[in-house]
Amino acid sequence: MMTIALHNVQLRGYHGIHPEELLTGNQFLINCSVDYTTPKRVEHIDDTLNYVQLFELIKTRMQTPTPLLETLAQDICGTIFEQFAQATEVRIDIQKLNPLISGFQGTVGIAYTAKRP
């Protein structure tokens, strides 16, 4: 078993339930790790998961506005399983860096773990 991870990926997105969030957008911080099976020895990029492809997958999905971060995380995990046959488990953490909460300082977010169905 091997794990590939993307740490502290910052992307802009238009996710949220408030109309203003769809207009102004927000910065999101994403951490994603994927457990996967490998041959006994990894010697070629085809023996592993390509983190560039993983990043592109997440970046593409982040461009589609979604009301709930939970839905966004579940969709990303599903797409990872579809595109990477060797993936066995995905963990994703999505934080909204500037939530529209009056008087609130900090971030909000969700964490989701999925195993291959």
C-alpha cells in the first residue's frame, strides 16, 4: 500500500449556499491523500498515481459551483475512484478560508474519507 498526497492546495471557487458566495467566490485550502496498491517496487510513473493528474482532477471539479462542501468532497472522491483503478481509499479536507459569518475569524471546512465501493 502506498499513499500519495496533495497538501495545502489553494484554489478559488464559488461554493456556498449564500447568493453572495456565487458572485464573489472564496479561497479554499484542500488536502487530499489517496491510498493505492502498487507493484512490489515502484520504478515508473505508471506504477504509481500521478499527483499532477490528481491536482488537475481537483482543480477541474473546484470550478463547478456547489452549494455544500460535503457534496463537493464526495464528488471529488467518486471521480478519483473512477479515474484511478488502483485507488483504495481517499481522504479529503476542504477549508473555506473566508466564510461569510459575521464577526467570525478563522476557517470552516469538512473532512471526508471514502473507501472504494
